Amino acid sequence: QKLRPFCILLPWATPCRNPWAWKTEMLAADKLELTSLIKRNATTLKGKELELNQSNFEAVATQAAVLAGFAVCMLVKVDVPDGV
């Protein structure tokens, strides 16, 4: 069975100049869908990368805070001789 153009199947639709114009419209729609899918996946990937960097930064910040606390405690408890 031969494929018939969209404007022949639906006579009330606006007449098309090219009987196979619906194919190019579908290709353009598919291209637009794929482009948006790629952009959405890239955005999702960037979000995951940002979450990873944030968790790494939090881990380093926690370790730095603990070390700073130990350093302050050590400085507070040091007895400085009177002659120095």
C-alpha cells in the first residue's frame, strides 16, 4: 500500500503545496525533540556534577573545621613561661 500525503487523507485540512511536506515537518519535529532531549540530559548531568562538587566541598569544610578546633584548643592550653 502506498503512503498518501496528509493533505489528501484529510481534505478539510489546509492544502499543502508539497504533498510530502508532512514528512519534512515530522523530521523537523523529531530533530527538535532530540535537541531538547540532549539539552535536558546535559542539564541533568551538570546538576549531578554540581551535587558531587558540593558534597566534596562539605567534606573538606568539615575536616577543616575539626582541625581548626583542635588548633584553637591547643593554643588555649599552651602555658607560656613568664620569662619569654
